[in-house]
Amino acid sequence: MRGIGFWLTKREEIAPDKEAVVDGGRRLSYRQLNRRVNRLARALQAQGLGQGDRLALLSYNSQEYIEVIMASAKLGLVLVPLNWRLTAAELTFQLGDSGVKTLIFDPDLQDLAQGILERMSFERLMVLGTEPRLEARPYETLLAEQGGEEPVVEQEITSEAPFIIMYTAGTTGKPKGAVLTQGNCLYNALSLQVDMEFTSSDRDLVALPMFHIGGIGLFTLPMLYVGGTVVVQRSFEPAQALDLLRREGITLFFGVPAIFLFLIQSPEFDPEAFAGVRLVMSGGAPLPPSLVDQYHTQGIILQQGYGMSEAAPSIATLAKPWALSKKGSVGRVVFHLEARVAGDDGNELPRGEVGELLLRGPNVMQGYWNRPEANEEAFSEGWFHTGDLARMDDGGFLYMVDRKKDMFISGGENVYPAEVENAIFALEQVAEAAVIGLPDPKWGEVGCAVVVLKEGQSLQEQAVTAHLKTCLAKYKIPKKVVFTEALPRNAAGKVLKRNLREQYS
């Protein structure tokens, strides 16, 4: 099976004038998109990039983001999307870990790019647009130097080719790169097409950042597969999103719960904006049933889904007929994926019992980049261990119960306490620290740091927060810091975080 780069080649043959991408005032047909992607692919080849090379992209959502994704697919490059909410130090680790030698950046993120360049160097540097920045060659200049013919590759790009390294923070505090193949992304598109009946008439609004697999897999790549239209929002803003839903005739809209909360609380909220949207789906964090009810009173069916970076990302979706009667469930497992709820021995548990959710299927990642120990822990007899606790009812509906790991989700972003704790430990006054996630009506969950000081030392909450701002992304910083004399521990000395959540929630 060929790689997914040929999707655009075929779409140009089938429907060359069909609208493919809308980005503000820019509109590209499939012919125009494919020709620009070919020019970019040839430009990257001219700079010496070939199959397996890693390419990093630091950008807001844009037409160019889609072009870089698909040019990478055509050449068999491995794309490393960079989260612009992180600090330069955090991104430098990811770039070094993945061995990136080529960086493309958005000029509006020049300061962050400068911080990265102060810490490491690259063989190739490109900046989006027409103006040179930081000694980087302009993107449009490079495209103008090339023809729009299909790039010639030395060997055929197959579905097994590594395609995206999506970094997801590890419980030890060090991020891990989930390696998704082109086949993983294909089967994500296939499953969603079956479960959601995507067609070339669909128009998807992408409000999630494309540095997340949600921004790429829900539903950018599936739309390019079926020949639909991707409408790009540079970054989420409620009033603009509502305007785009109405003005662009959007039929598909995916967001995290915080997005739907901000929308319905916006002074510009109008249920008529959703009149043509046939699929309104939330994922990335637990969806409060109360929010489902709020949308229902406005005549909008808000569905829920469940996924993760390691699954490209789709795992389960709650179909519209069940969205109200089964609210609280994330739905049934997508078409091309197997799932089971298992005990500690890995054996499947009876329906209704709580255990770890295991996955097996063609959209599950190849493994973690350069993490053999993590792969050995994550995979067993072909099954991927999600680390999430769930139960499945007799109808096959999944209910997420808790997380085996301590990770919590704040505004759709994964936060791993060990990383935050390590940063707190850098303060010389601190003896112990434990970070937990607490329920929050706006963000789903927010961090709370419980800190024990060394004898005779003093420290204020503001000082802890100020320190964390120098080394962590904003969403990782606890919203509350409390001081205590001792942390609860079990007989083995492990901190009892469940006790802390009960005490401080």
C-alpha cells in the first residue's frame, strides 16, 4: 500500500477545482494545493532532505501547516510538530531527542525560535512567508524556485513509513515521542469515514492547534482523504469560530470541552451558527454532562469521543443517537480498532468491571522514539497499554474511570505531575512536593502543588509560581500552591495522591 502523499495527486485528478483549504482570505483548490505541496517537496529535496529525515515545524494553524504535512508524506520525511505553548528549553529537548536538523518557523513565533537557536543549531532554517528572518530562507522564495510536478523519490513511500513524532510528556518528567506511521494516519481516516460517514461535501473547521494530533487527525487528514474542505482557524477565538461556522458552511467541528465552554459563554453565542453543523464533537478531556445538557437546550447535540496521540488519535466515538442517553460514555471503539478492558494480568475482564484499557489495531503507533524500555512497558503480546482505567458495558460503550498514571488534562493539554514536581524541587527551600489535578469548571482540571518545606525555611506561593514561569509552559503551572507539614504515604513510601485529591478538591 502506498503512503498517503498520493491522496492529493489523486484528488487533483478527480476534482481539481474542488475547494481544499480555506485560510482567512486564501482559498486553495485541490489542484493548487497539490502543486504547492509538490513545490515544497522539491524545495526540501533540493536542500538535501530525504526519506526518514526529521523536519520540525513551529507554527500557528495555517495553509502552510497542511502543505508541510503533505510534503513530508510525499517524501517520507518525519514531521515533528512543535507546541508553541512550551518554552524554548522544553522544545530544545524534543528537537535534540528526535535529531531534527531542519526547522520551519512562523515569523509571529520568531522570539520563541530565537530562544531555540540560542540553545542549538540547524542545518536548514526556513521561515514562513516572503521575508527573511533570523538568517532563515523565506518559504515562498523556496517554493517559487521549484516546479509543481510530482517529486521523484528514490524508493516508494509505503504505509509503514514513520510520518509524525508526536511528543507526549512522560510520567518520569521527560517527554516521549509517539511515532505514527503513514498507515496509522490512513486507518484513523478510514475508521472515522466509516463511523461518521465523511464525504467530499463535508467542511471541517480546525480550531485545535495542529501541533496536537487532534488538530491533524480530527479532521484535517480525513478531510483530505475524502476530498472535503479544511477551514483553518489560526488559533481559537470564540467570536471568530462562531462566525466561521456560519459563514463557511461548516459541517464538522471538533474541540476540547474548554472550547465548547468558551463558545457557549461568549456574548456572541448564537445556536444558529451550528445550524448546518451535522457533527459537533468533544474530546481531549472529560466532557461534563452538564455541558452536554447546556448545548441540548440550545438545540445542539454535543457528542463525545476519546483518543490519544498514540492512536493517531481516534479510539472511541459516541454516535449522535446515543449522545444524550449515554452521556458520560466516550462511545464505542472505532471501526478498525480492537479494545479490551483487562486486569493486571492482561486478561480481559467481564463487562462492567474496571480495568486498564488495552488497544490493538492499525492506527496504534509504531512505538516511542528511541525509548525501548517504554515500548517494552507499553506493549504486551501486540496490545498497547493505555494507562487509562475504564469499564465497558454490555453494549460495548466505554466509560473512562480514572488514569493509572498521575497525568491530568487541563484545557485539553496533558500535564504530567513528575515534570512539574521536578521543577519545584529546584527551589532550595523545598523538601517534598506532590502535584495533583483538581476539578475545574473552566479547564476540566487544574494543577495543585502540595509542598513541604525544609525545616526553618519559608516560601510564598507567588515565589513558587514565579519560578515555574521561567521553566514551564503556562498550562503546566499549578493554579494553587499549598504548604503542609508532611505528605501522606503508604507503607512503601509512595505518596498517596488520591488522599491529597480528596483533601484539597
